[in-house]
Amino acid sequence: MPELLRTHPDRCHNLPALPYVAEGLAGKNLRRLSDRRAASFALTRLTPGTNVLAFCTGVGWLLRRLPGAVVALLAASIPCAIMVTMLTALFSSWQDNQLAQSAIHGAIAAAVAITVKTCWTIAKPHFKGHARLRVVLVGAAAFLLYVIAAIPAIEVLLLAAAIGALLPATPRE
Amino acid sequence: MNIVLLYLLLLKGTITAFAGLASLPVIQDAFVFQHHVLTDKQLNEAVVITRSTPGPVGLYIVSVGYFVAGAPGTIAGWLAMITPAFLIIPLVAFAGRRMEHPRIKNVLETVVIASAGLLLAAAIPLSRDALTDPVTIGIAVVSLALLLLTEIDTLWIILAASVISLSASSIGLLTHV
């Protein structure tokens, strides 16, 4: 499945990249996959971890079962993991380089902004209609439980899951 | 740190998150606060590295693995990153329609929203480490505004921030580096 490697170099930081990934993966089989691919799109959001990798694995499974899933996952993750490792090694070797540290310091300040913006990216799809109040309350409660009550993140997430099971279904707009 | 333990701790982060950086609070808890094998600066650097290379944001786990245990840590990070992806196979094969059940969707939505709140909380110690003078505070504020209001790629924002910081340092505005 050489299409997998050809697809990968696209910047795929976010879910909007998924249609391109799907096209690269499925090629001429795209129409054959269409219904189940749509299901795979939805299920990607429900799979823990990195959405793009789950999607590639799902489409690989639909195309060639387990070998397809394994090849898709490896092709989607290995090249970028190697690049990240090389850059991390560079960052580590620059610890005593004054010039590099000055540049990294600015980049790290930008990383804080990226982290804060990601909060909105995560919450935004749910922030609509009647669900807005729920987003604010659940988000604020998680924030306060972690910061003020010092409850570990994993326990806050488990608590959120329990509360989600008890809450009435969100009305759809 | 033992590689198996490293893998399991990283996996705890990835398996409980439904978006790239959403695992950051769990990772910060485990490695920065509990085991003290990672610093907030390194965690911030991992985010910078991931946003400067192609690939999903969740790759920062690989960077964290490297910072904690070198090359073997990279492999542990990569394995922790890819392991949850296999969960989609049973989802596609068996549970597809059941996952559309309103109550299950409700649980997942609540977890995702809570992870956004946790990520905001995790940004506090990260900003304490990173925003130490007016220049870096300015960079963070302008970067956030650009990220929220424009479609500029994060790579350009990171590069611009580096250049500004380097320039500020060369004229003596950054004294702590």
C-alpha cells in the first residue's frame, strides 16, 4: 500500500486532513468504502488517542483487514515519529547553546498560546445550542477540581465519564 | 526510568484522551509532578517540536519519551501513541452502531469537554515556566490572538516567536536565558 506513505507527508495536524488521508489510502476503492468510511470518520472521534492515526487504522482495516490496519498505522506514524525524534535530539543538544536557547524561549512562549488555543479547539465542536452551558460548567468544574482541589487529571476524567452517564442526552440543534 | 513503566504511564495519557494535546494534563501529572523525570520546559519544548514537524499533535508523546529515557523512550512513546489507534478495529467491526447510543455519546462528550478544562489548567504551570518577562508574555498574547483570529499555520507563529525572542535577546531585552 504505497499510497499510505504518499499521503503521509501532508501536514495532518487536525481532523480536516482526514478526507485527504482517506483519498490517499483508498484510491480507486474510495467509492466502495464510502458508507463505512463515513462511519469510520465518526468512530475516529470516539477512539482514544490520536484521531488521524485511528482513522488511518480504521480505513486500513476496511481495505485489507489486520495487515492493512497495521501497515496504515505504521506508515502514518513512523516517518513523523522519526522527524520528531531528530528534532528532539537537536533540542537536547542545544541545551548549552545560548543562541539556540534564546530562540527556543520565544518558541516556548508561543507553545503556551498553542496549548491554550487547543482547549478551545477541543471544546468548540460541542459549544453550540443548548449544550453551551454544559460545556462551560463541565469545563470549569474540571479546571477547578484539578487546580483548586488538586484531584489528579485521570480521576477528573473518570468523574466526568460518570457524570456524563447520568446527565440527560444533549438536545441536538 | 523503567521503559515498561514509561510506556504504561504514557499509555495512561493517550488512552484517556480523545484529542492530541488533551493527554497533556495526565502526562504532566505523571512525569513532572509525581516522578520528577520531566520539566515543564521540556513539556513545552515537546509541544513546540510537534507543532514544527508534519504529523499529528499527539506526537509530542514521542518527544516526551525521548526527554525521559533517550532512544528507548522514543520507542515507548511511539508505542504508547499508536496503541489506542487499534481500538478503532473493534469499534468499526462490532460496536459501530452501539457507539451512536445517546448515553455513550454523552459520556464521551463530557470526557472531551473535561479534558479541555484540564488542558487549560495544565497550561498554568507551563506558562509560569515560559512567560518570565514582558517579551515572552507579549509573544504568548499575540500568538494566542493570531491562533484564534487567523488561519496562520502554527509553524509560522513558532518561527516568528523564535526570531523575535532571538532579536530581543541580542539587544539585551531577555536577560534570563
